[in-house]
Amino acid sequence: MSRLLATLLDTTRRETRPLLLLALPICGAQLAQAGMSVADIMMTGRLGATDLAAVSVGSSLWLPLMLFMTGTLMGLTPVVAQLLGGRRTAKIRPAVHQGLWIALALGVLAAALLWFAVGPILTLMEVPAAVAERSRAYLAAVAFGMPGAALFQALRAFSDGMNHTRPSLWISLVGLAVNVPSNFVLIYGGEGLGDLAGDRLPGWLLDLPALGALGCGIATALSLWSMCLAMALYTRRSRAYGEVRLWHSPTPPRRRAIGELLHVGVPIGVAIFVEVTLFTLIALFIASLGEVTVAAHQVALNYTSILFMLPLSLSMALTVRVGNVLGQGRPGHARRVAWHGIAVSLAIALLNGLLLHVTAQPVIALYTNDAEVARLALSLVVLAMCYQVSDSLQVNLAGALRGYKDTRIIMLITLASYWLIGMAGGHWLGTRGVPGLSGPLGVQGYWIGLIAGLTAAALMLGERLRRIAKAVTHGTHDAYSP
């Protein structure tokens, strides 16, 4: 017993600092990128309800595509991390080049979907004509930025896998710095600039048209490409990547290597897409419950989503650490690293729960002055406190499994727990309640379904990690091949 305790304490002493040093810059990058969405909503909202609705509807279509691309390209991170840990740096450059080919293809495909497929979707959603027209213009502009977004995510996955997570933070801040002023100029035009700076500006600036939602889309595309180019420049000139020399000796597409990366990455992309669409569908289902319910749901979800950034970032860092240690040929230590990360995620979940308890009322008051909305939002935040542990555990268990390149099981567990338990169960509780015990629970029913789905995911992923870590440690499973 004393030997086990000594091992746990040693792992904690050795692993906590490097794990947090990886996770905190990732968290900052996530917050900076979330800030772009906040800026889009706030700045178009000041222009008018139609432009705000157009950007909101458009974002619900392009962000899931963006997150699917991000998840798919995250498959590159454990590959690079294992190669780095095993000091097989000569294989990193060709692997990343295949990831860049995948990114380019995904970016072009996403752009094509935004150009040609949004019309029927907007018609199916019965979006009002004025909103649909501006939303199409917004998405057509965003589409130009999708290849840049995909290439940036591939380079970020490479940098994270090399244990360099700070560049993604600084470059995400570059994207935010481009996004906000570009938004102002393109959304409000010369009239907005005149209100800000007066008549001191040149006439050609004051004559710029106010493009509204279209301008927001152009600004988004500019910020995505600025992040891509900044990341490419950094990875080319920085000495932080040692002998990799990423931009030398381009490697042409290789079917087998691309297939191996997709084998790891696509399940991650599907799992993230499923999670995003789950929340989108819940928002659509509760739309019929009235404005107060919709507003309270959005307030509670937005508030808790901000706190989720740290567990999410920790899971991405855990993928890197587990991959590094496995690449070093130390599966026993990788097992300890994985479970240490889960313990840290539990501590963060408890901290988030405490923050929700202490800050819920004053923070909700910043969102709304409506007493009925605030009261309902507070009841949802109480439910959110219940799933902090399961949510943090499930995302970090998935992060550890990605370090083992075990991604298909994550996808299957996500599908089962989110859709069959979370979505179906929440819809049943929301619309029918518990037979013999209660009537329809409304929006609370959907949130109880989320708690059940996240808890089921945490339990199943925990059992999967226990089995896969044990098998790799004992040499009955190979974590070094997809």
C-alpha cells in the first residue's frame, strides 16, 4: 500500500506541472477563438435584429463543419506526440504533410457545402426570407476562410503534438485582433467610422458601405486566413520544432498515410460533430416552449460553456502527454499519466461546480434583467452543477484514449450516450415526463437527459480506458499503430 501511495505521489509531482503548462495556453486559445464568435454576435446585434439573426443562423451551420474538421485533424496530434516521444522525428514531417493534404481537401469541401448546400437547408428550416438572404451572403463569405481554418488546425495539431501549445494561443489572439476591427469597418462601414472618429477621416473611408452580415462573414474569413498564415510563418521560422524542418522537401499525397490519419481522426471529428448537433437539436426542440425558456436555456448554456473550456483544454493536453510517453516505450507510465490526468480533471470539475454555486446569481444578472428568465436560468445552472463531474471526466477520458489512438470506440460511445440516452431520454422527459410520477418536465427534462448522457459516457469511457491501458501495459494491444 505504501509503495502504491509513493508511486501516486511521484506521478502527481512529476506530471501536474507539465500537464498544466500544456493545458493553460490551449485554454487561452479556445477562449480567444470563442471571443471571435462573441464579437460577431455583439457587433451585428447593434446593427439590427435581421443581421443578428442571419449571423446566428449562419453560425449554426458553419461552426459544426469547422468543428468536424478540427476533430478530424486532431488525429494528427497523438501521431506526432508518439513519434516525438520515440525520437522518430524524421517521420514527423511526412506525417504532417499528409495532414495538410487532408486539411486542404476538407477546407475546400466545407467551402463547397457552404456555397451550394445552404439554400435548401435554410428553406427546410423555414428561415424568413430577409434573414435567409443575408445568411447566405454571410456564409458565402465565410466559405472563403474554410481552407485557411483547416490548414491552421492541422498546423496547430502538429505544434500541440510537439509540446508547443503557446503558439496557438498567441496566434488565436492575432485572429481576434484582426476580427474585431475588420468587423467594425465592414459591418458598419464609413458611417460607423465617422461616428467613432468624426470628420477627420479621408473621404474614401467615410464612403465605405455598411455590409452588415456580409461584412461579418468577410471579417471572419480574413481572421481565419490571418491565423493560418501566421501559424505557417511561425512553424517555418521558429527553432522550437528542432530537426523537423516542416517546410522543406514537400511530400506528395500518399494514400496509405492519409488513410492511417483518417482512421484516427475521422472518429474524433464525428464524435465532436455529434456533440455539437446534440445541443443544436435541443435548442430547436425547446424553441416551442416560449421565449422565456429559450432565453434561460441560452444564458445557462453560454455561462457553463465558458467554464467547460478548462476541462476541454486539459483533455487536449492529456492526449499529448499520453502520446509522448507511449512513444517513449513506457506503457506503464503512460497508464499512470492517463489516470493522473483524470484525477486532475476531477479536481477541476469540483472547482467549476464551486464557481457555479458562488457566482450563478450575479453572473446571470449580467445576462438578463428579466426576473422570470433569471429564475429559470438559475434552476438550469443548478442542474449544470450536477454534471460538472461527469462532463469533465468524459472529455478527459476521451482525451487520454486519443493518446492511445483509440478513437473509434469514443465515437461509438458518444453516439450511444449522447443520442440514445441524452437526446432521446431528454426529449422523453421534456415532453412526457416520468410515467406515474410527473408530467412533462420541459427544459429541465432536456438538461436531466444531458446529465444522464454525460454520466453514461463517463462510465463507458472509464471502463474502456481501464481495459486499453491495461492491455497496452501488458503487451496484448498495440497503441503504436492506428
